[in-house]
Amino acid sequence: MSRLLLPLLCSLLLASCAIREYERAYGVDAPVPTVTAVYTEAPVLLDGRLDEAVWRQAPAYAMVEPIEPPAGPRAVSKVPARWRDFYGGTVRFAYTKDTLYIAVTAEDGDLVQFNQKDQQPHWRSGDLVEIMVKSDKGPGFWECYATPCGHRTTIHYIARGYCADTMADFRDDFRAAVLLDGTLNDRTDIDRGYTMEIAIPFKMLESLDGVPVTPDAQWKIFVGRYNYDWRYSYRQLSGFPMIPVPKFESYEYFSPIVFRK
């Protein structure tokens, strides 16, 4: 009897550990990390090089894979959802009197993005950086994309539970510049990644609900990645802070921004 019970007890113990790990990451009492945006007098020159002094001063936050929900008895699939290799990245934040800047460093073994236009569903066509930003003082939020091609999409949500023409509000003042280390859309080679600089004007943020960008306005942010590679069966998702997949719009987990002068 003990030989029959031992595998069952081991399975129950592993399931219990997985549940505790998931609750520590996403439970009601899970801590939400802050991010620090460092002030700079001079605007960042958007060229993807990340060679401004402010990027050396700004803390780097590691983009990580989300913790998967604990597997139940029926959570079995023939399709492997996880990658053998994790392609990491970091994100940094800076600001001037009128603009929030974001710097991304991304490892990537296969640079791919086939959509060559702005304001498109880029998540369907290749790699991208996703930015979600809102204030606690209003229901609206921006969902923005920047691709390794330098193309952009801006989606204005009036509220998370409200329907709208999400692709109708393109903001050309949302800007991005990318520097590739590899070749785009060539799966015959091994790439190394890319660096990206993004600028979001405060006026764009304040257009959500009229909430000013001030230290006490409780602005918060999430930066994520979609990473595709022909060698794997599914896209790899990562970001900072860690958010339950596939709910990147879960702003309860977004990091409050600390504006440091």
C-alpha cells in the first residue's frame, strides 16, 4: 500500500508547492514592486543606442517569465508551452519635464516582425515590446507597441471593461527607435537581440482622464515582450513586473512609478 501512496503524496506535495509559489507571486497579499524613473534635463536622443548618461544612472529591471498557474489533473497537453532557452531583457525609465522615456535591452535569437506599418495588430506578426500605463486616479489606460522595425501602435482603452474602436487612436507622438544586433526576418542565422528607446509625452498620458503626471498622481506601468522563434512551438512572453498570463491588462500588478530628481 505504501508503494502506491508514495507517488500520490509526492504529486500532492508538488501541487501544494506550486500553489504557494503562484500565490506568493499573484495572490491578494503579493507585493507590487515600484520602478524609479530618473530625471534628466536634456531630452533623450532616440536612436536605440542607450548611450545617454541617464541610462547609466537609471536602475535596470529584469524582464522575467510569468509563473504558470498550478497544473490541475486535467491540465495536460501534447504541445510544449515552455521554451528550452529563455531570452531575457531589462527595462529602464527616465523622464524630463514633459516626457517619459523607456530603454529596453532584449536578448533574441531570432529577430522577426513581418508587419511593416504603424497602428497594426503587431502581436500577431512578430516580436514586440508592449507598454501598459495608467493612473490609479482614472479608469483609462494606454496599451502601446513598438517593434524591432521601429513601427508603433497605440491603443486607448476608456476602461478595462468597456468596448471601443481600440485601433482608432494612433498617437504619432509616441516614438520609438531600435538598434538591431542581427538580421530581421532571417531564420537561417542566429541573432543576438536589440536595444530600444521609447518616448511617451506627458500630454499623451494626461489625455486619458485628465490626470496630470505628477509624483502624487499614482501613475503605474508594465513593460512586456512578445518573442517569436521558429524553433519553438509558441511565443515566449516576459515582462516587468511579473503579470499572470495572458492578462497583461491586469493593472492591479503594474508597478507604481517613482519620479526621482
